[in-house]
Amino acid sequence: MFFLLYCFVSVFLFVYFMKYRKKRLHSLEIFFHWCLASLLIQNRSALFMMNMKTVLIPQSAAHACSNLLIRLVLYPLVTLLCLDETAAAESKIKKTWAIIKYSAILLGLEWVSDWVGVFKHTKPYLLGSGVFWIGYLILMTMIMMIFRRKFYKGYHQP
């Protein structure tokens, strides 16, 4: 049941981002940032699950598939929404608020996933996860700025 819920939310966000939202990112940027976000989130998950054993996934196939869907689709989509909003923001205050807002959304998604049982934290995680999501979005924003500087060198930015 949770897998279908996450599928619905992921498809809804994907259609919203690709069709209805005015994108300020080039399609190559979207692909690059999606792959990079998936890679960073997979590394974080592997570190927490395998090395530190602070996150456990229940043995059911639905929970494992839901966790995979969250890591490969949902978190990168929210990251792309954040990068799109920070690309549109003109002041540093608006960019900062976008990072804080989307890190709170990512933390909320993690909390909901823990609450419904998709994965279980064995130790308190709110402060550490909040710091991680803020640092993660700051890192992705800096990578976006560097990538855009190299990508649009000599061309008009959208």
C-alpha cells in the first residue's frame, strides 16, 4: 500500500515538474542533477544502512521497493524542485529560504517514511538528518552554479 502511495506521489511530482512548472534548468542539467542527487542519496543510505547500522529496512518486498523508489525518484525530484527554485531566485535571501524550505520537505519525507515503517531509525535522527539535508542542498546548489558557469560559457542562460 505504501509503495502505491509513493508511486502516486512520485508520478504526480514528476508530471508537475516536467509539464506544468516553468523550468529554469536545461534538460541536460536536469539529467545531470538527477543522477548526481541519486548517487549522493544512495551513498548516504549505504553508509547509514550498511556501515553504521542506524537505519534498518523491514524484510518485506513492498518496504524495500518503497525505499528504493524514495531514494531513486522522490528525493531527486524534490532536489530538482529546489534547484529550479534557487535558479529562479534573484537574492541570496530567497535562495536561503528555498534551501531551508526544501530541506524541511526532505526531512518531512524521511520522517513520514520512518513513521509508516518503510525504514526504521535505530537512533535519534532529526538533528543529524536536518543538518544533512541542509548541507546536501547547499552542496547541490553550489554544484549547480559551477555546472551552469561551465555549461553556459559564451551562451545565454535561460
